[in-house]
Amino acid sequence: MRHFGQQKSQLFLVFCWSIWWARNRKWAENDMIFPEQMVLFAKNYLGVFSISLEPHHGLNSLPVSTTWTTPTPGSIKINSDAAIFHSDGDFGVGVIAHDSNGHCLAWSSIRLHRRFLLKVAEAWAARIAIQLAHFFGWTNIMIESDCAYLHSQLICSTTLSSCIGPIVFDILSLAAGFNDCCFSLVRRTGNSVAHYLVRRVVTWMKALLYYLFQLVH
């Protein structure tokens, strides 16, 4: 490898790592990743990683808040949360989107039969949140979570071997497609609605309007 040069050596190492990533995708989601996709993943990941090291790269972090606040006018805030169900090892994901008037636009509550670390489950929740924004075609978004580890990885990821690295890559790749995307860290007290959805796992997009109304107000 000493004859490769720094750039090629980095690409080779990330490609080796992408083989592990593909194996995990196959195991966790039964999703087959082909060799050419792994090469593309390695190249794109290095690109995103390099951008994340720059002082100004368009993905902004906001100060930690203890309470939930509405997003700025024209923006959509999507809160995400996850929890492990100790009874069977499954994990739940809850996400909810609000506009600048505090109106609920969409939400999701999902239970997945997987056994992951909590920080991996939190990363899954954030990915579902940004996928929700992409699905609805929102252009200016804020992804808010109460997981400090995930937040630090999204803002200044410098660990290619991170257990949530592939999920962070997916999130950052999707984030690049929005006009504006920022990541916000909030205390658990400010993420209560998303946390409630995790504990009340139901089918996608069905209404628990009474309970949500009580929590939001």
C-alpha cells in the first residue's frame, strides 16, 4: 500500500470497509449490494468525509435546547427518536414533522425486528426522518434528535470505523439534496412527542391525533 499514494490508500481502506458495510446491509435488511455499488459507496463516502472536515460545508449545527421550538419560517423541523424494547430486543422508531406554525405535517412510528445498539437505532430514526422529508419534497429542513453521539457524527464525523458510519453517510448524502439542511440537538424534554411515538408504535401514518394534540399543546 505504500506505493499507492495517500488518496488511493484511503480509497482501498474504505472499499475494504464497504465490504463489511455490504455484509451488514445483507444481514440487517436482506439488501444485496453489488461490487460496483461498493466502489461507488467508497468514493462517495470519502467525498462526504472530506467535506465534513472543512470548517464550512453547508450542514449546520445549532446550540442545544432543553425545550421544543418551532422552526424558522419556511422550514420544516423533523424530530426523531428510538428506543430498545428489552422484552424482545426489537427497537422502535418515531419521527414527527412540524412547520413554523407548529402544525404537525406528518409522522411515523415503526417497530423493527432487529437487535442493534441504541445509538444505531437512533441513527436509523434520523435516516427515516430525512427520508420522510425527501418523500414529501420539502426543501428546507431541520433534523432534531436527543442523541448527542449521533449529532456529533453528523456534524463532524471523523471516524470511518464508527458503528453508525454507513447510516451517517446515507443521511449526509440525502442532506446534500436539500436547499438547506441543519442538524439540531435537543434534550429529551424537548423531544417528548417523538419519544411518545416510539413507545406507541403503530402503522405508518395512522392518526393518534388526540394523544398528539395533548402532547404538543
